[in-house]
Amino acid sequence: MSDPVSALQGAQFSGIASVEEGGLAGMITLRGDLGSKVMQAAVKEATGADIPATNQVSLSADGGTAWMSPDELLLMVSYTEVEEILAALNKSLAGEHALAVNVSDARAVFRVSGDGARETLAKICPVDLSAEAFVPGQFRRTRMAQVAAAFWLDESGAFTIVCFRSVADYVFNLLSNAAHPQSAVGVY
């Protein structure tokens, strides 16, 4: 078996914002009744985080949980522990109408940080990213130019972006071009 590698093996760009490929990340798609007490306990055990409200992300020291739809979450866990966590999650959810799938190797993760982070994303996403409209803890599924992506803002003002691994190179180049100093628009 080969050793796992991230999509772009740590690619970085620095401009009006810093763009960094986030490396290997454990991710589990979980579908089911988000109001179920059994589901809530299983998610908390797996990630250390609560099930978030609509369009929110809930982060903990052990991982996080992002709201994807009324019956779907994205669980973020340690890449090296994802299979163990998935097995424990399935055991906890036995008898519940639920589906949990390891999607770690199908996704790529990026971090966009710095003073120009909002402007960088605003150039390529149809989202109001003003400080009043998009606050830490918010989660958004959207289009990033031509591809599907999701992102959230953390307390430090950095965005974490998740996309399909198959478009990681495109997304990195898109983010890098949007963060290029000569392309500054100056909105945010």
C-alpha cells in the first residue's frame, strides 16, 4: 500500500492573503436525523463538537462538525484516526437511520488568511463576505468560480476551504490569482 499524500503536498502562495494547502484531513460525511439524541451523542463523541445550527460550524480541540444540509454533517477528525472514529460512530449509531462514509481522500483543504482573506474569497464566490454579514463560525456551501466548495471563518479571521480533491489544483490557482497583490480590489 502506498503512503497517503495530500492533493498538492503543502502548496503555498503569499499575496494580499496567504493561501496554503492544508494537508491530509480526516473527514466523514454523516447523514441522518440531526435532532436525534443518539446522533447528537455520537457526533460529540467522534469530534468533541456539538451538532451546529444551520449554516454554522462547531469546532473543538479534537475536530469539528459542519452543517451541510438538514440531514447531513461533515465531521472533521484526525486523518490517522478516521477509520477508528468511523467504526465507533457506526457502532454508536446502530439501529439509527444513518449513513457515515469516510470522504477524507476525496477532499482537499485550503486555508486563506491575512488582511486580504475576505477580499480574496469575495472575488471568486457569490457570498457577502463583509465583517457584518459573515462572522466566525459561519459555514457556507457555494460555488468558487466553476467548482463546488464549502468554507468557514475561524476566530482568527482565517477561512478554511474544502473542495473535491479532483479540482484542488484549479482551486489553489484560483485562490492564488485572487490573492495576487496586483489584483486587489480594496472592497474589504
